Amino acid sequence: MRTALSEEESYPKKRLRVISIVAAYALFGGLWIILSDRLLSFFIKDAETITRFQTYKGWFYVVITSLLLYLLISLYVKTLQNLILRLKDLVAERDDHLSSLSKEISGREKAENEVFTAQRYWEDTFQAIGHAVTIVDADYNILMVNLAAAMALGDSVEHLKGKKCYQLFHNSELPADSCPLKKLLETGHLELAEIAIEALGGTYLVSCTPIFDEEGRIKKIIHIATDISEKKKIEEALRQSEERYRMLVDNVFFGLFIADPSDGRFLFINQKLHEMCGYSKEEFLSLRAWDIIHPGEHQMLSDRFEEILHAGADTSISKYTCIRKDNSLIRLEISSAPVIHEGKVALQALVNDATQSEELEGRLRQAQKMEAIGTLAGGIAHDFNNILTAIIGYGELAEFHVYNNPKGLQDLKEILKAGNRAKELVKQILAFSRKSEYYELMPIYLHPIIKEVLKLLRASLPATIEIRTSIAEESDAVIADPTQIHQVLMNLCTNAAYAMMEKGGVLEITLSEVETFTDQQLIDPELTPGKYIMLTVSDTGHGIPDEIIGKIFDPYFTTKKKDVGTGMGLAVVQGIVKSYGGRISVFSEKDKGSTFAVYFPCVKRDKSENLEATDDPIPTGHERILFIDDEVALSSLWKKTLESLGYSVETTSISPDALNIFRSQPEDFDIIITDMTMPHLTGADLAMQIRKIRPDIPIILCTGYSSSINENKAKAMGINAFMAKPLTTRELAKRLREVLDSSGLQHG
């Protein structure tokens, strides 16, 4: 365009150049006429010559002017040709320029169309965005808003423009401190925040992105609010689900862990396993399974991991010895199975502390042994009591025949004394096996029982244990059962001996009287003021640790090795002592020993009174007795004994025969005395059959030992008296007289 203008501007100059040629030609012609005439007249005076030269001058003028004209025309033509060529170039340039201009105009129109299309596309996209999008300026004014935001706010797009965003979204007069747009204006960076937007009725993830002008100032902010209310609900539900799962996993009664079978590392543990083993969860996750398992069981654990890793093993249950953080050992029952954890094969295990169950199994085995011993003891006691009944009965019967022979009488008394000791020993065997219920409380002195226990202990204790005693033989009596006192003392002494079994020591037993007063500090706060017999058992063993001394009286608590104790000894002792109104206390020092002190309430009796003997005459009678015992020797013994006391006695060793005898003559007998354990018909069954024939007949039931009957059961059946063998003449005669007298029959 600029080239074309320059050519147009030069066109007047070209016109001026043509005029200049004409002017030059005219000037030359004029000057030629003027000057040539003057020169001719100056140099030539002859008129004819001048005329002739005038002709020459004319032709010369024509030639000269023609040449000049030729030169000027040639110059002009050449200039004109150049001009034409230039014009052609200009025309070509103009054509090119017009073509490019046309293209430019076409491109601009296309660009404008594309811009329009893009703008329309952007606006359509902006309006179609499902999230609430607004564009605001730095003063919080809304410049643009999409349909989603307008619908959420319940207003039109045009009506929302120009309003403050915080007024619309939060119904407030100022932006909140947590507003991400406010933070963006402070930091100049993208800001994100989770905000509860009241106007939109939910929780939104809000992002604010700055748009800067040419000078780097914030011009606009794109504000996008994404509704995450459902997501938050799902996250909260997931969190609660995970919390419930975690609570469940951590509060189950068994341990739970997941381990990598390739290296034994713990990947997950629950709270219960932490409590079982003592390691924190962080410590567990830095350990391998072999670190907490006894070395002797490492191979078994490795084999299990190998099965999980390569063989795809099924669920397996095994027991392992675990080394706790405090180096104590517990037994764990582990049920393991393969699982996929984080895309890899892992071992998942349920862990149960089997220490107590194994202890209980051991106690159960011990209880079963005791049950077997008890069953054996019961059988032995039944037969042995029958034998003792014969020994004691015939010994007492023999006393009548050698009454005038002091030496023979003394020998018989020793036999009877030994028989009575054997009788008490059977009671102790039954008590030890928990088969005896024949406890009888009576005033007794403790020192004879102590001496008897010491005789038994000396034979069983090693020579490294020395026994020392300090027994106050003049101490008062206590109300107790001799067999139970024997059991108390044996338990305390055997425990003391066990504490000294390895290194030896001194076992000391003392018996003394003590008295407590209301105005003084009591020996034991639980004791009521008064007079007590104090029995102490002391040892010089290893002592009882402070952390367990409060548990030693708990049932089944024991520190003895497996299969050595049941854990019931001290619990039984405490139960017996408390049943007598007494108390037991313990004092112990580590590596110095322990002392158990047992307090029994005293009985106010004359110390000169012999509690073990009586001079009361043996009761007699004349009534008719039917005596049944399957031991012929005992039937014969009691026939002779009772007849010596004035009774009329008919005996039989076969219980069905006894029933037939009574059925044939029920009024011929005043009382029935029957053994319990007999073939064909037991004493209890025989008593029931006899009562059907004669309901008022008194019955005494005797037994060497029976697990199916005791005194309470006998009373419930209507039996008048229940007696435990071996029987003595005095005991049977006394009970026989009591039953007969209470039945209304008179002694003649």
C-alpha cells in the first residue's frame, strides 16, 4: 500500500518532465532565432549572404532541433518504458497485496468465528459443569456463575452476578477466617478447604485458583465447590466400620496377628496379643515370629511358614512356648491359615493363651488321679473298716474275759489303741481323697495330733530338714474335728518342707496360748478379742514373693512344679480354720523363710479332764435286734457283743434272707441294724422294703464307706441313725440306746 502511494505521488513529477522537454525545445528554438540572427548580422554584412545563411540556418535548426527532439523523445520514451515497467511491478505488487489482504481478511473472519465458537464452547462447558463454579474478583464480587451454582443457590445466573460470594454462600457480612478465597488473596497460591456451606446444605471441597493480569496482580479467582457430602458420609461410615472392626479385633478374647511367611515379620497385631506377650505394637512390628518363640520350637514354626509360602496349607492348630518381654514363658495355642495381605501371601493366626488351660488340664489330670485314689481309698476303707471293726470289736469283747488279768488287759488296751489309731488313719485317707463327710466337731487337744503328724513327717522328710518343736502341752482344747486338724497340719508342714527341699533347713512347729484385748492392737484385725490357741509352722526356705503372697489362699493357685500340687492345699486349710471361727496369717521374707500362724478359739474346760477317755458305763438293753452284715465275722461279733449287753439278737449275712425273716415275723423285732454295702440288696433298699412291711420299725444303717449314701441322705430316707465303721462297742451301744429310747420302747 505504501509503494502504491509513492508511485502516485511521483506522477506529477513525470508530467512536469514532459513539459520541461517542450519548454526546453521552445527555449532552444527561441534562443536560436534571436541569437542566430544577431550573430549573422554581427558577423555578415552582406544581405545576400545573410539570406543564403538564413537558409542554411533554417536547415541547421531543423537538424539540430530534430536531433535534440530525438534525444529528448528517446529519453522520454525510455523513461516512459521504465515507468510502464514500474507500473507493471506496482500493479503486480498491488495484486499480491490485495490477495494477501483478502487472505488476511478471510483469516480474521475465520479466527473471529473460531474465537466465537471457542467462547461459546467455553460458556457451554462452564454452564454444564456439575460442580458449583463461580468467578469472582479480588473484592469477592461474583463476575460469573454457572447453572449448577445458580440451581444450588436457588437463583438465576444473571441475578447472582455482582453479589458478594460470602453473602450468598454463608449469609455473612464478612468472609470467614477459614475461607480459602481469603487465604488465596493473602498467599497468592491455590487454596483448598473442606467447608460446610449453609446455603448449599452440605459439605463441599472448595478450590480457589488465581488468574493474574499483565502486572502480576490477582485479577480474578475461579471458585469451585464440589459437593462431598455423600463422600463424607461414606468416609464416616467407613471410619465407624473400621473403628468397630478395630474395637472388635482389639477386644476379642484371643490374640490376632498377620505375619510375612518369607521372613517371619509381624505385619499386624491386635491389643490382646500385646497384653499376652507384653510387647508394644511398635515393638511387635519390628520383631520376627522367631524372636518370641522358644528356640526349641523354631523348626516347627519354620516348617509352618514354609507350608504357607509354598504348599498353600490349610488351617492348622499348634502350640508354642512364647518368651514374653519380661522373659517369662507362656504357652500359646495358635490357629493359623494362609491369607492374601496387601497382594501377597501371608499367615493369619488366632492366638489363645493356653497356659491356664494346660494348667487346668494338669489339675484335671491331678483331680482324676485324686478321684482314682479316692475311689481306691473308698474301696480300701470299706474293707479295712470291716477288718478294724472285727479287731476292735473282738478286742473289746476279749476285755470282758481277761478283766482279772492285768497284763493281758494291758495288751488288749494297746491292741484297741492301735485299732482306734488305724480308724483315725482311715478317716485321714478319706479326707485326703475328699471322700469323707464324717466330720465330727468335738473338744480336742492339739498336741497329741501334732505328735502323730510329726511321726509321719519324720519318715518322709529328707535328712537335710531338721524338725524343731515347742509344744505347750498344757494349752486348752479347741472345738474341731481331729481329722481336719490333721489335714491342716499336714498341708502346712508339707508346704514348708517343699520350700526347703533343695537346700534343706529347719521346720519349726510351735503351739501356745495367746490372748487379744479390746484396748490393745489385735494380733490379727479379723480376730475378735479373746483367748486363742496359736499353732505356727515355720520354715527357712526361699520365702514367698510379695507379688503373689496375696494369692496363696486362692483355689488352684500354686507355685509348685507341674504334677506336684493341685493348688488347693492352703485354700482347704483356710476354709477349715475359718469354719472353726479362727484365722490364718502368713509372714514371709525372701530367702529367709515363711511363718504360718493359725489361731483357734479356746474351749474353757478343766485341763485335768481327759477328752479322749470316759468312764461312763456302756448302755444295755433287752430289746430284740435283727442284725444284717455280709461279713459273717462281723455278724457273729456283734451278736456276741450285743447279747453280752442283754439284747436278743438274730443275725444274717444275706440281705434277701433278712427281708424274708422280717416279713415272716415283723413284730418279733424292736430294731434293725444293717450294713449298707451288701450283694443282692443294699442296706438302704432293705430298709425301704422293711418300712413297707412295718413303717414304725427303727433302723440303724452302718457303712465302712459308700459314695451313694451319707448321713443327710440317710435322714432324708427316714433312717433313724447313720454310723460309720469301724464301730466300737461303746459307740454302737450308745447310739442303739438313743434310737430305741426315742422310738418309745422302754429299756427293761
